Amino acid sequence: QVQLVESGGGLVQAGGSLRLSCVASGFTFSLYDMSWYRQAPGKERELVAAMRDSGGSTQYADSVKGRFSISKENRRNTVYLQMKNLQPEDTAVYYCHADGSEFGADYIYWGQGTQVTVSS
């Protein structure tokens, strides 16, 4: 059974930091590109940060560059999102996302989301 379980969200004041974690199971984690998306109320889901399966290439939304950092530990099947200098506009539900191929097919998986709320 495939699972992506996020944790680490919460309420933080502007300028604060949080680290989100996503633990994966049920698929070969090292073969998948891992990403974090977010969705604020009334807005579309957007890509925040992504890391290729090799861990050597990253991509960030312009709005979080220099503040957020994505990393992964293949031996722990875990991807992280370190968030610094959080601002009220970062308030959203953050989702873990996996995209990869194995057994001759392409797969996409989503976590259930974790709420991040930044107060001004």
C-alpha cells in the first residue's frame, strides 16, 4: 500500500521557521522525483519545490527562493521542506508529491497534506 505521510505543519509567527517531513512507503522511493506543493484557500495548488530522483537537481517557486530548501534521505524514504522567514502568504496546506516510473509504468502519488499557518 502506497503512503505519503506529511508532518511538521503548524502555526508560526511571521519570520519563523518550520520543517516539513514526508515519509514514503509502498514504492521504490529512490526512483521517484519528489516535490512539495501547496494550496491556499481559494487558490490553485502550486509547486513549491522539487527534487529529482538522483537528488542532484532542485527547482523552487520564485516566491520561496532563498527561504525554502528541499532535501531527501533515500535511506529513510523521507523528503523534507525546510522553510525559513515564513510570511502570512505562505499559509496553505502543503502536500507531498511523488512522480516516477517502475515496473514499466508511470506513477504519481499524493500525501494527505499538512496545514501551515503563518500569523502576522
